[in-house]
Amino acid sequence: EPEVTQTPSHQVTQMGQEVILRCVPISNHLYFYWYRQILGQKVEFLVSFYNNEISEKSEIFDDQFSVERPDGSNFTLKIRSTKLEDSAMYFCASGGELFYEQYFGPGTRLTVT
Amino acid sequence: AQSVSQHNHHVILSEAASLELGCNYSYGGTVNLFWYVQYPGQHLQLLLKYFSGDPLVKGIKGFEAEFIKSKFSFNLRKPSVQWSDTAEYFCAVNARGGGADGLTFGKGTHLIIQP
């Protein structure tokens, strides 16, 4: 069964550094999403991406964040200058024709020190 | 904006007990409703979904949920739980407006099934 994959599984970075989190969505999917979950809190929507552009974004997704689909398979989330409060689990998801049915990857645990 | 409330943060049951996890949402328009499950060490998996039609929906592993529009609820049920149902359960909603709408999640319910 096709799955969403994410790399790395765990990323440790220093405050102020740039990080890129990578996702490979399910191959025939057209809709891509990033979510995050701070420890002990809800899973929160960050951004959705369709047809090579951002479709929707939350208040969390400020100028420090950007997304890209650099080729036909990868979907990336970049945090330009990480803060301590960016420490969280970041989940990628993708959706197909039933775009509202989203399939999640295993997550990347980002630790900012 | 939508919001989702899950009333039970921790639930402990014995095997074969019946399960009902509460979920209420707040939104003025039409919504799609979901339950996701996260088994220990695994990623979020879609358990079941409601878009339209029969308000009683059946999902994988014997789970079902009932959408009650008047109560803004979408409770998850299973008649007889198994030890392998130990997991975190998340209720989620998005607005049925078309496009790539993000999901709004509840805080989750940590379910422990004792053998």
C-alpha cells in the first residue's frame, strides 16, 4: 500500500538555523499538507499546497516558513530561522481525488536547542 | 473557524468492553468529519470518515461513528475492544468548501485496553 514518507525522522538544530523537512507524498496525489504537533498539544494545520502554489495557510505559517515542490516527487517545508518554540513533530500529508481524505506520513521530530 | 472538542483525554477499558469516544465540533457551515488513530510508534491512520449520506459510518477494525447534526457530534464507537486497540484517537473536521482545506484536530484521546 502506498505511503507518505518523511525524512529525517529526527532533526536537531540550533536556534537561528535553517531547516528543511522533506516529504515524499503518495505518487498520484495532488494535494499536499504540513501539520505540526507541539508536545502535549493538538495537531495543528500549517499549510496546504495544490497546483504548485499554496492553497491555504494558518496563522502559524508566517514568513519564517515556506514550502516547495522542487521536483515531481518531493514536498519540502523550510523554516528559515528556527526558534525554540518551533520544536515539534511535523507531519506531511497528501490527498488524491478525494482531496479531503488526507494520508499522513510518520513525522519528523524537530528539536531546536 | 472550526474547533473540535474531545471530552475524554484518557480512557482505560478492559478487553471486550464497549467503547464510545466523544467528539463535538463547532462550525456554522457544512463539514467533513474524520477519526484518525495513531498506534504506538506509528503514524496517523484514517479510521473512518463522513462526507454526506448515511450518518452512521463504518470504518476499519470494527469501528463506527455517528454524525448527529443537531448535536454537532461525531462519536466513535466499537462494541467490543481488543488489546490491539490501544492507541491515540483523534477527531478532525474540515469545512466542505472545496480546495485543499486543512484539518482541525481535537486534542486526542489516549485509549488503553487492559488484557
